Amino acid sequence: MKKIAILIPCYNEEKTIKKVVGDFRKVLPEATVYVYDNNSKDQTSDIAQKSGAIVRKEFRQGKGFVVQKMFREIDADLYLLVDGDDTYPAEDAKKLVDVSIEYDVDIVVGDRLSNGTYAQENKRGFHNFGNALVKNMVNLFFKSNLKDIMSGYRVFSKKFVKNYPILVGGFQLETDMTIFALDRKFTIREVPIIYRDRPEGSVSKLNTYSDGFKVIMVIFNLFRYYRPFLYFSLFALLFAITGLVIGLPVVLEYLKTSYISKVPSAILASGLMILGVLSLVCGLILDAIKRLSDEVSELNMKER
């Protein structure tokens, strides 16, 4: 028997938490349900406790901080992470757990997008665009073929949980952990699930535009951290091409007349070419440092 922990981060979810806890206890009676209350102003904690969950507090505001504390404090063989808003059906939990055990993967993602249920149920159209944008960016930058990057319904191995450093505090968490898993070669498997919109009276805490912008910035930052050579090579190429475009007429003029009349263009082109070389060198150095860091992390990897 695997020791399973169901992790439910919550902020003002009194409308749904009783059903969520009850449903997951029914589907996975062998699991322990943990609800971490993130400064709720309503009765979330009391209702969760009466429903049979172990309730704890996290006072730093943000989902990333809550999950960070969960991963540090809870010891289990498998960790099922799910939102407390009743958008992810508990009926799919056993399917995710079974896939995790059968294929021995580090992350099983509940894929909301492949079967179209998210597009049908979600009433905020910009979220569909945002999910597609994030998915395409991550797959492009990190050479993957994932279907749902931002799903909040996941099962993790103990190996992943105890080796993943959570460095984001908000809703960028799923994107951050996906990119970390891709970079460190953790195994990921996706399982299509049914998604349903929040019930009436339950309010989303996600700000479409500000949180969406944060997610995009996380992708670019992680691209810089995890793929430094490619990142800085793109800048080097940009500087070099711009320098050539500006400097080529200067060179042609000099070859023809042995004289340079466009001195500012010559200085600008020279500066851009120097910036290109510096960017390339930075990429090479940082790529070597990244390689050494990966080797150290692999040697220090905590096993199950």
C-alpha cells in the first residue's frame, strides 16, 4: 500500500470545501486529506476540519507558498495536489494515482484541455487563450509536447516533491514545476480528465491579466535560467544582424572611397557587434555553470 497524501490549498473556499474533502475521502479512503488555509476570511478551516481533513495554516499569501509548506511538512509516497474549488472531479483521482503507480512516473497531470471540457466549461475566454499561449511557449522553448501546462490537478512522486525547490509564491507554480521537471528529466504523463466550472457563489482568486503576465514572465526567466546558451545566443544573433545592417553601408563606402562619412553609424555598428560577442560569451559561460549545477543536483538527488 502506498501512503497517499491529498493536498488542498485553500483561500475562502467555504462554498465548496466540504464537498471536495468528502468526495476525495470517498474515492481514496486510504489517503490522508490535508487542507492548508491561506488566510481565509470565511469558515473554510472549520468546515474542512469537520469534514475530516487535517487543517493547517500558511500565513504567507500565495499558492506557491502554501504548496511549499505542504511539500516540506508532509511525508508520503504519493502526493495528490488539487484545488479546493470543486472544479476537478474526485472521481478521476484513482485514475491518476493508478497511472502514477503503474508507470512509475514522477508527475501525472490531469489534462483538462485535450477533451475540450475546459473550453466548454470555462466562462472566461481569455483563459483559453492564455492556456494555449503558455503551452506553446513551454513546448517551443523546452522541446516538449505537453497538452496542459497549468492544470492544478496532479499526482507527484516523493522523489519529485523532496527535490523540487519552490521559488515562486503565486499561480505561476504549475508552470514553474513543469519547466523544472522538463529540465531535470523527471518523467511526466498526462491523463485526460473532466473539468467543470466553479459552482455558483464560488469566486476565482486568479486575476486574468496580472497573474497571466506573471506566468509569461516566469517562462522567459526560466528560459534564461535553464537554457542560457540559447537565450543569450538569440540576443547575440539580434545584435549581430542589426550591426551588419547598419555597418554594411559604412564598410562598402570605405572600400569604395577609403573614407567614412557615416561616423555615428560606424560607432553604432561596432558597439552592436561587441554586444553580440559579449552575449555569446555570457551564454557559453552560463551554460557551463548550468552544466556543473545539474551534475551537482543529480549527485545530491534524494531518492524515494
